[in-house]
Amino acid sequence: MKNIFLMVGILVMLVLPLTARSQAVNIAYIELQRVMVESEKGKEAKQVLTQEAERLKKSLDVKQDELQKMKDAIEKQGITITPDARAEKEKQYQNKLKDYQRLANDYQTELQQKDQEVTQKMLKDLEEVIKGVGEKEKYTLILEKSQVLFASPTIDITSKIITLFNEAAKKKPTTKK
């Protein structure tokens, strides 16, 4: 009985690699980060986010200048005004400072949310392109490079994906908010 199991085990070990080899395994990888940076949609998204960040920074700079002027005025008037008046001005300054800090945090959160929205939309569109390439070229598996410990550069299809993603973006009408 032991001999039968041993023979079946040996037979399976010999036949399994042969059947695996008969099936073509076509594997590739892409660098998503590179696609996000080098594709036309990625460049456009970065430009939009940069412009938004600059706009918000200008707004914060105006508020910061107001705070600095208020602080300078308190310091200049420090000796000439009563302690109660100074305390009231300090309180006003602290309130404006808290408002400024809240606004800065709100702007940061707003930018992060916008970045996530843009990234998720791009990834959804990119997924369609990757699936199309996978089906058309009969890939068994397409991986993301950051999840791979080693891969030969010969199976890197990032450039092809960027080209196809750019073409797909030109065909698809863009909706701007």
C-alpha cells in the first residue's frame, strides 16, 4: 500500500511540471508611480493641484501678513496701552492665530482630498487600459513593480501602458469641475 502512494506521488511530481510548462505563462509589470507622473493625465492633474496649492498658499500668506501686522502693533503699543487693553489685543491675536491654523489645516485636508479624488479617477481609467492590454496580449498576470522583489526589465510594460493611457485619454472627453 505504501508503495502505491509512493509511486503515485512520484508520478504526480514528474507530470505536474510538464503540464505547467505546456501552458504559456505571460507575466509583466508596470510602475504605477511612473505612469502617474509621466502620462498626460498625470501631468495635467499635477498642474491643477499645484495651481490650487498656490492659490491656497496666497490666501494663507495674506492671513499670515495680517497676523504679523497685528503682532507688531501689539509690541509697539506694549508700553503705551493699559494692561487690560493689551490683554484684549493679545486675545484677539490668539483667536486670529487659531483661525489661521484651522484654515491652514482645512486647506491641507482639501488638497489631500482633491489629490485622492484625482488619483482614484486616474487609477480607474488606468485599470481599464491595463485590463485591455492584458486581454489583448494574453497576459496571465500583470503586477505593480513596487510589489515585486525582482523582475527582469524585459517584462516592464510601463512605457506601453503610458502610451495607451495617453491615447485613451485623448479619445475620452474630459469633464472639468
